[in-house]
Amino acid sequence: TFEAGAGFQTNPLVVGSIVYTGNRDGYMYAIYANDHPEKGTLAWKYKTLGPILFSAAYQDNTIYFASNDSHAYALNAGTGGLVWKSSKLPGAGFHSWWPVVYQDPASGADVVVLAGSNNYRYLLEPAYGHDLQNRELDDIFPNRDTEPEGTPFGPRLADGSVDATRALQYYEGKPWRRTYLVLDRATGQEVTFDFDGDGNPEYAPMLWQGTHSGNRYPPVVGADGKIYQAAMYMSDPYIAGSQIVGWQVGHSSIETPMTFWKAMDEPLAYSSGGNLVYWNHCNDRSAGAFDISIPNTRIHPDLPDPSREWGYWYSGGTTLRNLIPGYNVLYEGVNPDNYTINSLFKGPNDSKNGIYGQHGDQNAPIPYKGTLYVHRSNAIVALRDYDGTATALPMVNLVPGGGTSSAITTAALEQKLAEEVQKILGAGHLRPGYRSVGLFDHRTRDQFGDYLIDYWHHPSDTLHTLSIALPHLPAHMQDAVRAYLQAEYANYPPHAYSHTGWRDGAPREPFQLPSEAEADRV
């Protein structure tokens, strides 16, 4: 058994006799697998400056991943040597999923695609206002109140694709809002375009699709050599429409092989097998597939062409509860009469298994040997060409975990404490931590706590924490900490300030603020 400095949240990547896995301690680890004489021991490790929650991908003796220091990395798979490190990337980090290595057969573009995130807050300062979804709605569809629902962001071209110039110009003007990152596989440089010839970079025309926090879902590579990903491109007065769209690197248009309308804030997950792309929709609302080898001639609000596109179930029609009643026994919804609304986890008593929810991160359907496997509400559902009665299998028993980790010594804890406090001393005054948790943001101002997610916003937080840490620090650090405490108390007396504000101080988070938030730091 190999033990790292923190927990693992990434999918292990196995290549040959080595397991590659990122860790919350900031290291990418290469560990010898069971078929190696040194199984379970460290082959090499590479340190980044943030937790690694983004799984790795492999190609040509190189692994690719992103860290929550806001950089992507390419490492030599054999030695752990750095091949390249990207520039700092926009958004609020990489918390789920994996990179996609893609070579466009038409253009020869050889890239790594990262499914990013955004760093806007919802109705909270700085830059008080809506999060990215409504900001994009305002900028992309200024006439949404009068134009028909489903109007695409650009004209349809002769080949049926949609001109994406509007999205390209949008990201040219506001590049900090991009959430779909295409890097050159050889260099790590972001791939840009200049279709309008004005000398300013344009970026992949993939507008946000997903919920109000976290990462969008990564693309899949189709049998036709194109990449498919969920993206918003259809107008609506309130919540824009999205679908899984096709794209080729270097093209200024997107293809629309899907007919079903999906709200852009309702996450999709998807996979590809043969000529089919399979998709799953949040809240158990719907699932389906389409055939990319047959051109799509139907557009919203048309019904899909059943020879190339179909749904397995969908809200408003045959739901999964109609097909297999009781499948969701391990998940308790808020509204038992409408299971497809935002049914939320209700704790360990009412929701017997709280690991997998309905919204946010979704699991893609997986095709395997003529059967499609789908995860919904803590149940695995198998679909295939079958005329019999669905069979409910017994519950899977919990498997006891392994032994407990070795105890952490007091000396190790004090060393870690000293390292973290030294970072504070080196940075000087720190402004509050900036983060978003989605639609809950604005309720943290005064409904649930007092600026609950502006962590370390009250001067007493810093004063109290460093004071109780003081006796556990090395003697040579204690005078510097006392001086730091005195300066903080003098500049931000806790009886006079309830919030230190955003104007002054070094950032606590590694993520870049959106341009609007940076300009509004007061």
C-alpha cells in the first residue's frame, strides 16, 4: 500500500506497469502496479502548487493533467520530468474530469482540451451581479425577448452548421470568461484563431453548459474524427438552450447533430461508441443517443428523426420511474410527486446513500458488448434490446475499507503549521478568500451566516487563529508572528471592522478574478 500526504480524488491512470494519480497534497504520483517487482512503491512524484483533483490523460510517453494552481502540466511518463507547464488559466480551478487528447484528422491540429470552470459569484461583491450564465445570456442574445425561442447565435450555413462568429467575438473581447481551453499538445500554448483578421486572438467558440459551479463536462472524440461537447447556442428569454455540438479545431462554425433542447444550466454527460453519441441529463430527467454518421435535418422545435436520434426516457413522457419503479430507493427526493425536479440530498437518514446526487457532476452512459450502462440515483441501470421484464438485482453490500492510516505525529503537524504560517508572513496582509458555490452565494451574505463564503473576512479570524498557533511555532518565527498580529490589529481593529474589504492585500486563492471583479475590489 502506498500512502501519500493527503487524499486521492482522481481516477487512476494505468499505463504499462505504472499507476498515475494526482493527490490533494499537490503531487502527481507514479506508483508501480501489481505486475511490477516493486509494486506499491513510488516510481516518481512531481509537485505542483495546488491540489490535483483533475485526472490525467496519456499519449506518447507523456501524461497531461491540470492542478488547482491554475496551470496545466505535461510530464514525461517514465521520469516525471516537466515537458511543459501552461500559463495561468482562467476560471475557478479543475475539480472534476480529465483532459482530452485530440488530433484533428482534417487539420492535423494536435491538442489537449481542458474542461474548465468560471470564477463569477452570484449576487455578491465584488462585481455584484449574476454569475456567468446570465452574463453570457445578456451578451450573446441581446434580442432574446423578441426573437423566437431557439434562435441560434449565428446563421445556418449551407452545410447545416451554425456560424459561431458571435461566440468567437465574445471571447475575443472577454477572454477571461472562456471555460473551454484548447492547448497545443507539444508546447502547452493555448490555441487561438484570428478569423476576422484584426490581430486579436479568438478562442474555441464553446459557451458555458453546466450548473452554477464546478467544471463543465469534457468533450468526446467521435468516430468521424470530430469532437463533441455540450455548449449553449440557442436563444431563450430566461435560460438559453444547449445541445451536444460537433466541432473541428480551426473551424468557425459548429455542427448540431442533436435535436432535443436542454437548458444550458442542466448538466449533461456523454460518451461515444461506434457512430453513436450517448447522453445523460441531470435529475434523471432524460437520456438518449444520436447517430453522427447520419446528418441531422431536424432543428428545435422539430421532433428528432427516429432513424438517427432517440430518447430512452424523458420528463413529460416516459420517465425512468415509469420504466422501472423503485430504482431510486437509495435516493430521497424533495418532491415525491415530481422526481425530476431538483431533488436534493436529504442527509444520512432520509437519503440512505449520499455519495451520488442528481445535479452537478453527471455520469455518462457507457456502452459495452451490446448493453448500455447508466448510473441514476445511486442505481446502475442496464439497457439493451430486450423484451422481458426488468429485473431488480440485490443491493450491493458495502465492502469494509482497509486499515487506518498511520498516525500523524505532533512534530509533523507543527512543521506543516510553520510552513503555512510562513506563507502568510511572506505575503503580508491577505484579503478575504474569494470563491463561489453557485446559487447559494447570495444567501451567505446575511441569510446563512455573515458573509459565510468570504472566508477570513473578519479581522478576528486572523488574529484568533495566529494567536492560538503561536506557541506551536518555532521560536525564530514567533517574533515575526507577533509583529504581524500587531500590524493587523492596528490596521483592521476588530471592533471597527466586520469585513476587511477587497481593495488591499494579497489573494488567498490561486485563481484569477474575472476582470469585472478585479476592477471592483474596494
